[in-house]
Amino acid sequence: MKKPDRSKPALNLSSAEVTDICAHAKVAWDKIGPRATKAPFTWRGMKFVASHSQFRLLVDTVDGRPVACRYD
């Protein structure tokens, strides 16, 4: 997968959709192994990638458009 391109515009999603995507990202992240750096998942036919740092879960589309950042 390509490195996310933060210069691309974000998707036009409602706050409820972003919350739902974050929930799916969290589930995908919990299912993936502890040494993984990215967790791909599908939401309503769209492909996303979740990546995790020590404090946050980043969600991007596969082509690099940022979607959300959830702090745990």
C-alpha cells in the first residue's frame, strides 16, 4: 500500500459516518496481529486503511485521502 498523501482533500462524510468508520477501523485493528503496521478494511464498499501509533488511530482511504483520527 502507498504511503498516505495528506495533501489530498478529505471525503465529504457526516459525523455519524466518520464515527461508524472509526468503529470499523478499531475492529479491524483489534483483529490484526500485534506486529502489524496497517489494518485494511472495507466499509460500505469503500476500502480503507487504519494505522496506529501510541496515542491515535489514523484512518485513510486506500488511495491516501485522510478520513479520521481517533485518539484512544
